[in-house]
Amino acid sequence: MKKLSIILLVLAVACVAMLSSCKKDKTAAVSSAEVSSEKIEVDEDCLFAINYMLANEIGATYAPGEYAIPFETIVAVERNDSDEVLVWGDFWVFNYNQNGDVLETVSGGNHPGMIRLDEVEYGYELRDFEQVADGADFDASAKEIFGEHYEAYKKVASDEEAREEVRRAAIEAFVKEQNLSVTQYKDYGWPARPIAK
């Protein structure tokens, strides 16, 4: 049930930015990360697959929490003739525990890179996630992975204010979807931040 709720949340978060045409009876959407950048349309089923992977595969590599909430800023999308979709973005996931009316961050992090998906009968299937390297190799690997989209990625990655707006929108959508009595979220060592109900 928790996984289903996360999946439904992902779709709700994606709808924050704008709606587009419907497909397979789901609410169509673009990336919730369009707060700070040009609007890049992303098929709702692509976002579904990406956010499911972020919450259930990447999020599972961190210390567990009660809830996993992913969000992303999409930098570029390319589709080729073989039903393959390439999505470059600044991908994030955080795990939270609820303490009273506050979601407290337990763990999580940033995973920029390029996700390769195959379109299949029921939506999209993750084929590969090429992530930017950590440490000293970060910039070189980001240039290699993002290629012609590197400058757009740098712009997105450096806009902390816009990223926090996208994160708050994802949390607000999750809280609403889960009907949680939460009014704030808090990172360790930082003051709690309010969310809209």
C-alpha cells in the first residue's frame, strides 16, 4: 500500500507544474521541476517510471524512513525511433519520518544524470540510469553525461531556491495524497519550513 501511495504521489507532484493531454486514464503532466526552467513536456508515464525508481530503488539505498518523496528538475528529453526515451535531469529523493505535524528528513540525496527508458505496452520500463560521479570526477562526468545539455544542467543545479520550491511542492502533494496531519518539513540542524495544506 505504501508503494502504491508513493506512485500516486508521484503523479500528483508531476501535476503541480501543468496539465497536458491524458493517456491511459491517468492525469497527464510535465515535470514538477519547471518552477525554475523552461517548460519541458515529459510524458506522464515517463515521470511515473522515474519517480517510482527514485522512491523504491534509489531511496532504498539510504537509511529508511516512513515515507520516500522524490522530485526532479528535467533538463532535456529525447525520443528516438526505437521507442527509447532519454531523460536528463537533476533527480532527488528524501526519506522522512513524521514527528507530530513535522516531516523530518532521515536521509536522501541528489542523483543527477540521464535515465534511459523503453516504451512498453503498459508505460515505460527503466533500462539504465547513468549517474554523475561523486567527488573529483563530478564535473567531468557531468559534462560527459549531459553533453550539449550541460549548461542547462548547471543552471538548474545552481538554483537552490527553485529546487526548494519544487521539493516543497512534492511534499505538499504527498501530504495531501496521504491525508497526513503535517504542516512543516525539517532538515536536520535547520528550522522547520511550512507547507500549504
